[in-house]
Amino acid sequence: MADEPQRKPHLSALVGHTNGLTKPASLAAATRTGGGGGGGGGGGATASSKKLVIKNFKERPKLPDNYTQDTWQKLHEAVGAIQSSVSIKYNLEELYQAVENLCSYKVSATLYKQLRQVCEDHVKAQILQFREYPFLVHRNDSLDSLLFLKKINKCWQDHCRQMIMIRSIFLFLDRTYVLQNSMLPSIWDMGLELFRNHVISDKQVQNKTIDGILLLIERERNGEAVDRSLLRSLLSMLSDLQQVYKESFEQRFLEETNCLYAAEGQRLMQEREVPEYLHHVSKRLEEEGDRVITYLDHSTQKPLIACVEKQLLGEHLSAILQKGLDNLLDENRISDLTQTYQLFSRVKGGQQILLQHWSEYIKNFGTTIVVNPEKDKDMVQELLDFKDKVDHIIEVCFQKNEKFINLMKESFETFINKRPNKPAELIAKYVDSKLRAGNKEATDEELERILDKIMIIFRFIHGKDVFEAFYKKDLAKRLLVGKSASVDAEKSMLSKLKHECGAAFTSKLEGMFKDMELSKDVMVQFKQYMQNQSDPGNIDLTVNILTMGYWPTYTPMEVHLNSEMIKLQEVFKTFYLGKHSGRKLQWQTTLGHAVLKAEFKEGKKEFQVSLFQTLVLLMFNEGDEFSFEEIKMATGVEDSELRRTLQSLACGKARVLIKNPKGKDVEDGDKFVFNGDFKHKLFRIKINQIQMKETVEEQVSTTERVFQDRQYQIDAAIVRIMKMRKTLGHNLLVSELYNQLKFPVKPGDLKKRIESLIDRDYMERDKDNPNQYHYVA
């Protein structure tokens, strides 16, 4: 059988389409043929097969003559067509294959240089259109500037499109030869480099381009609509051209931004109120943020926003707060305060200066509440309202910032103690008003919330002993006159005080409650005792047994009780002392109260009255008219107390007596007549509220007792310290006393107590150093 003739491989079979670097393939293949043993090829006969061996070329196939030159000519024409925006005569795949073939035959370097030269020539030619373009002296001719920008943008867009097309044809070159040579820029980077070197690096073109961009941005900042896509394209061009954006555009852009907002900040701070100004700042920050997202390079965001913040906020922090913060806080402008906090938090030192002004505002506003005696009546309610207000501002506007919370507490403590003792007294009286019976304005839950709020204000007070004294006095009246709104509320308040100040603070107050409980048990036994008496009497007597150390000190007042009352007192005395020998009972008439039955033309009424009111009204069982002097003689009630008592019966809402002559005050010589025509819509009428009212004398004596107790505490603290240290200098002793004493004290007061203890031989001065003290054992 004849061998099959060997075929000569075509060139294209030797060079494959690959993205990597390839060499002409070595072709070695074996084929197997079947055949018969004879000539013409019979059907079923078989013969031994022979191998067809195809060997490699002894020499590398050569390119046809002028192949390189002709191929480059085709490529050159194609590149020219792309740059001229006309159709290419050749198939793109054919052009790609041509580049691949040239690269495979070691002409890559020449091909790259030729391509670069063609591109460079084209880019160089582009500059001519801009040099012919009339460059204006004034940047503000926006029409000319816009036309120029559109022209440069078209040039850039055309260049990018052309380089993409050219690269697609020369992709094999880009991915083989260029990739292996790290010093060579890729075809795309080469195009950028040429455009930068020959177009944008031209000073006139560059200045005109950047001037135009800045003019468009300025117009947009002034509220005009501009072509943002044009800006985006041009700024993207500057970014793509590497350092041109940073060095030529961004620096000028930030300088102009700085000047613009510096002038705008100065002008608007004069023209606008703070809320409007801050709203403008927020709007400007939002606009600049949007500018970065829309067309500026992302790297510009940080310096741009910092520039706006510095010029519109940082330069005016104190001025903004001085001009408007107090108004915002006074008017409780929540949204504006929120904006203030958010903006000030963006600027270095902004929060700190806001903190300082916040603290000053609280101190100043709080001081106006506390120091003005005319506001004493509403002081506590105003303090609670003010505390609620600042708490709400911290929570909503200041994002519960710990620094603002802590400084608020310090500020409250500062202003509330600018007026020693009075706030503590008034807080105690406010609690009394809330815990009294008849306080229907709050549910149990609301009352509990009010007490919690009061405790927060209470914490800020230094002189808590003043609060304790007045609270104790009022609690005693509520318990003894039966005016407490709720035992649960009373005990809840006691628990809060114990938690805040410790068990020692509330031990006497707890003792008062214990006395009330024990008194109930005693009265159960007394009622059983009275049932066994031959003459139990008509009066139902209730007695509260008070331990003297627990309760406030009351000045005993001897009054003239009627015989039946005296008899009952004696019966109780006999009963009680029979059970508790060695004890002494002292009757406190100022705290006594009674229920009287009275008959009028309208019908029967009951009066809830104090013991003094009882004694006065019982006189009118014996006669219809008495003078002030006669009532005083008969009852034995002290002058000022009797005037208060008669005033409550004859000049108040329930006028059981008629005073002649009429008037608000009880004077010597006034006469009092029983009012038989008395009318009232209620059957039982309370007239003993007078017992709950604090007299001037009570207020003074309570305050004096506190100061007296303080003197004892100072003396005890000095002796305790000196006993432990034996010898101590004056300044160290005073410093130690400040640490131990729980109430505010002046250095002069401490000096007086030290002198007193020296006089009483508890301590002595050093003979050589008068500022040194020794403990005398």
C-alpha cells in the first residue's frame, strides 16, 4: 500500500489563540492506516498496519517577506481609523491575530514603540484645538468657560474610547510583552500618560480647566443648577491622571472653599439667629457630603468637611453659645439643641465648650430659683420642673452623654447650696404637703414618682440635718393630728431616706412610727379598762404615748381644761402608770384635737377641731358672747396661740363665731358671738388645719435646734480627732473636720468651737506655737 502524502502545516496551525506567551508548536503525530496485502484493496482481508511518523521541522517556519511591514501597515491604518472615528476596513479578529503573530516572532518591542508613537502623534495634535481656543482673562465669563469644559471633556471622552478600542486590538501585546516588562506602562496607562503630558500638563489648558470646574462648583454653591455629569467626568479625568487632581485641583479647591466659608461664617453669624445659623451649617455640610458622593474624589471628603466645620463652626463656638444657647434652653427647643450637640460633637473641643456653657446655664438658672426669697413658696416645684427639663434634654438632645449627666449633678449641687439650709427646709415642707391627707392630686404611683424625684434633689443638699429637723416636725404633726395621707407612702419615704442617709438618720423617725403602733395597743387595753369603770363618761379618749427622745421638743402649755377632761386624764394616768411604774407623763396640749357636736338652726353638725378650738367653743355652752380677754382668762391659752385660734373660728371659711368689729386680725377688746345661722354643705367640717400650719416661732425654734445640734457635733468631732492624734496643727484639724462633718460650716464657726473647747480644758495651745493644739487627757 502506498503511504499517504505528508501535509505541510499551515502557519495558523502553529500559533494558537492563547493569552499567555506561546511558541510555534512541535507537531508529532502518529496515524494508523488499515489495508490489504494486495493492490486495489479487497474488502475483508487484513494486513499488518504501518506507522506514519510526522517529524518536527528542522528549521522554524519563516514569515513571508514584508509580512511585518505589511501587517503593521494594516494595524496603523486601523489605529488611524479609530482616532479619526471612521470605520475600520479590517476584521477586528484578523487584526488581533495579526498582533499575536507579530508577538510570536519577536517583534513586540518594535510594535509597542510604533504604537506609542502613533498615539503620541495623535494626542499632540489635540492640543492645537485648545491653543487656538480663545483663552479669556476673566474666569467669570461662565459661558466661554462652560464651552471650553465641554470641549476638553469631549476630547477626554474620545481619547478614552479610542484607547479602549486600540487596547482590544493590541491585547495580546499588552498581556505578554508589556506584562513581562515591569518598566513599561500598559497600553491604557500609556494613553493616560500621553494625555497628561501633552494636553493637561499644558499650563493654559490646565488652568482653564480647573478655573472652569471651580466656577461651576461656586455657581452650584450659590444655588444655581449646573451640569453635574460634566463635573463628574472632568474630575474623574483629573483623578485618572494621577497627581493632577491632588496637586493642581484639590489644593485650589480647598483654598477657595476655605475663603468662601470663612467669609460666609463671619457674615451669617452677624445676620442670623443661632437656630437659623446652625440649620445653615447642617445644610452646607450635607451639600458638601453630597458633592463628594456625586463628583469629587473620595479622598477629598475628609479635608473638605474639616474645612467647612472649622470655618462655620470651629471659629465661632463661643460666639454661637453666647448668642443663642440660653434662649434654646429657656424655650426648650429640643430639635435645635439636638442639632447643636450633633454639630459641636463634630468639632475638636466643641463638646468641651458646650459642657462649660451647659454647666453655667444650670448654675445661673438654678441660682435664680434658690436665692430669691420671694420664690420660696414655689422653689421646690420649680427645682423639680427644672430637673425634669434638663434630664429630658440630656436624654433626647445629648444622647445620655455621661459627661453632661455628671456636670449637671455638680452644677445642681453648686447652686442649691449657695443658700444654706433654706432649700433643705423647703424640701421637707414640700414632702409634708404631698404626704398630708387631702392631697388628692396624685395616685399612689404618681406620689411614689414624686417622692423619687424629691430624693434626687435631696441628694444635692449639704445640710441634711436641716431637712431632718423639719421633716421630723411635720411628720409628728401628720401622725399625731391624723393628717397622714397613707402609712404606705410614709414608710416608703422613710425607706428612701434610710437608703440615702443610713439607719442613723432615720432611727428616730422609725421610733415615731413604733410609738404610734404601741399607742394603738395601749388604747385597746385602755378601752377594756374603761368598760370596767363604774362611770365611763361621755368622752371617747384617745392618747398617743410618745418617747421623748424620738419626737420634736414641744414647749408645754398649761391650759384650763374642763372638769370632765381633767377627770379622764387622771383615769388614763392611773391606768398607764399602773402598768409602767417609774415613768412620767407630760401632756402636750398643743397637739390635742377633738370632734365636737353642735346644733344650728340648719341642723346638727360635727366639727373636727384642735384642743384650743374645743376649749373656746365649749365656752359658748355657757353664754352667747365673750370678749377676747374673757376667753383668754377662761381657757388659759397663750396670747398669740389664742389669736390664731379665734381667727380660725371667726375669720376663716367656716365661721362658727362672729367677730365684732369685723376684720381679718384679732385685736384686744374684740367680742365674739356664737353664729346660730351657720350653714355648710358638709356634715363634718375640719377646722383644725390650723394645727398643721407652721408658726413663725416653730420655724425659728426648729432652725435654732439644728444649729445647736451642729455645735454639739462640731465639738464631738474636734474632741474625737484630738483624742486620736494627740497633737495637731490648726489647718490640719480644720481640714479633718471638713472631711468628717456632714453639713456646711464656716472656718469662723470652727474657730469659735475650738476656743470654747480650750476654755473648757478639752485641749490646749502649744506654748511655743499658738497654731498647734494638744489634747488634754
